[in-house]
Amino acid sequence: MTIGILGLGRMGAQIARRLHKNKFNVIAWNRSEGPREEFAKFGGKTAETPEEIIAKLSALGGPKIIWLMLPSGETTGEFIEKLYPSLQKNDIVIDGGNSFYRDSQKRAAKLAERGVHYFDSGTSGGVWGQQNGFSLMVGGPEEIWPQVEPIFKALAAGNGENYGLVGPNGAGHFVKMVHNAIEYGMMEAIAEGFGILKASEFKDLDFSQVAHIWSKGSVVSSWLVDLAKNIFDTEDLDKVMGYIAHTGEGKWTIEEAKKLGVAVPVMENSFQVRVESEKPENQELFSNKIVALLRKQFGGHEVKYKD
């Protein structure tokens, strides 16, 4: 099976490599040359333009499969518009980014007018995806699912089990949106816990030891706790600035919850902490530093350090 991948960023590169490792014929493009060169060194095929990918896929005959791993919003929308004239009936477009689910529904409807099938894939796993696999929440047409399921199985964590068609178009990105808002709350709770430990009378607590103890057999055991241990083992928190960037998913989830009449105080507070972290006085908060570093650990997100 041949797949064209547009976007070799933190996640896109991991997806391309994992598919290549699993014997898929991957042709990948990225705007900047560096990630293309890295994928070529890995043994993958690359293209210098999106049009070159389309041409190579078309030359093979049969439906084209294109995976988009691009920044959500205007960038993804613009690329779909750009590809639209080159797409034909029964081609398949997969958006693996963090697009807003309503945008995904609109894009699916427009592509359907041309007979093109669209899948929105909520993709979680961060920079560890190539090694450990991804968690994949997919929305799209059930009748076409068997054609693309082998792709998701190859990418999935848990011996190829952590994936699924969760519903029609939009459902995949909706589930991923909520997933990310849950992530906000979980990270904030872990970070606040260590903040309490640091402020306590027990000044000799070894936070790495505590995280290790919590990481197995505990009710709060999780990958995030494992990553917290990594932080305490490798980072000098005195040099870290507690600024926590936020993407759209947390805000979108809170807005959707309000429309649905669902109370989400944990998510709201966690999101507000990120907003308030823009203030210099909040960038010294121990808990904020931990959240910022957790984002770096699992997603390769940038952390600000003191000069």
C-alpha cells in the first residue's frame, strides 16, 4: 500500500517512519528540506512538492491515499483546497492533525461532492509514537473503513490494538479534542501535587523517588507520572520558566461543554492556569514548570529557559 504524507513535523515524521518500518510504501513531503532529508536517511521516499506526491500516486493507478499532518486551521484547509482539483473519485484523504471537528465535517462534505473519502484521525502519542505506537481515534465513512484500517493498525500502540473508527466524520477529532482537555486536567493535578510536596515541611523529599513509587501499582500511575520522573531526573527546574503554551483543543472543549450544558470545572481551571502563565509572576510557580516540561516530554513542545 502506498501513502503520500504531507507534513514531517514532530508527529508527521514519527508516522512516516512507523509506516515505512511496517513495509508501507511512503512518499513524504515537508515544506522545509531538513525533515525530508532525515526521512530519506531513514530509507523513505520523498517529494519536493505536494504536486510531485500527487503525480507519483496517480502514476500507480487506483485510488490515492493522502495523509495530512499539518498545523490545524487555515494551513490544513488551504492544503485541502490546493489538492482538491487533483483528487478523483474514491481517493482518500486522512487528516491526522488537531483540526476542529466542525471544520472536519465541512471538509468531508466538500470532498464527498467529488467522490473523495475523508477520515479525521485524532492522533495521540507524541514524539514517542514511532517507538511505542499511537492512540488513534478515527471518524469517517464506515463502508470505506476496511480500505484504510491496515494503516491505523500499523500505527497503533498496544500490539496494533489502540485504534478504532469511533463514528462518522468529525467524531475522531471531537474525541481527540476532549482527550486533550482531559490531558490538561491530568497534567495540572500531577503538577499541583508536586507543588504541595515542594511547599511542605518535608524539605528532603526526592521527587524522582516519589514519582517512581507512584508510577507502578498506584491509583494515579500513568505515563504522565513516568514522564514526571524523567523531568526530575534530567531537568534543573530552577532554570525553567513556567510558561505553558495552549493550543485550541482545551478551549474548544470548554466551549462545547457549555453548549451541551456539561460542567467542566477541572478543564476550565486547567485552561485558565495556562492563560495566567503568561504573567511573569506565575512563571516561577513550581507546578507551572512541571506542566511545561511534561508537554516537552511527550510532545516535544518548546520550553522557555532562563538566560
